[in-house]
Amino acid sequence: MLRHPTILTAAALIALSACSIGPARPLSVALTETNITVPMSNGTTCRDTASPGAGNQWSGNLQGCPTPYAYTVEIDPGTNPVRYILQEIFTALGNPDVIAPVARVTITDDTGRTRVFASPQPSLED
């Protein structure tokens, strides 16, 4: 009689463990004026590049992901003047990607779940 509860318990544990394994989820976003990099919860890193001339808003599908992820990048064109000056200085010095653009990044998985990230990431004090 003790054998049946053990089998049922084992079957329930297997079923529950299968439910907890889902698709990888985006953990954060790193952004430049033309590139997006997204580390995923399963250890992979997904990337994409904006089309030439995309401007302040671009979208696409992340490359290198185990499942499809669509994204949209909306760069804030009205950035702080001091930030703009620093960007120009770093660009002139050959390091245009030192300061990440201020942007909102929306990532949508193949089930329709949407995640929104800010760039640069807010500091812990914010």
C-alpha cells in the first residue's frame, strides 16, 4: 500500500519541476546608440544592431536567443545639456559608447509578455 503514495509523490514532483522550467527571461539591458545587449537568465547573451539611420527609435528581434524576443528602443532626445557635452567629449576622444543613452527598452517574448528596462540602469540610490 505504501508503494502508491510514493509513486504519486514522485510523479507530482516531476510535474512541478517541469512547470518551473520556463523560457529564459531578460535580466538587464546594455545600450549604445546603435547596439543592444541583453543577458538572459539562462546565461546566454542576446544582441542586435539598429539599422543605419534608425535615429532615436528602433526595433528588431534579438539575435542569439534560444526563443524569439522582439524589442523596441526609444532614446530620449531631450537629454541633459551636461550629458550631451560629455558625450561629445568622449566621442572626440574615440570612446563614443562610454555614456549609455537615456532610453526606454521594451522586450516582448513569444508569449506576449512584455518587460520594460531603463538605460542607463537606475542606481541603487534612485
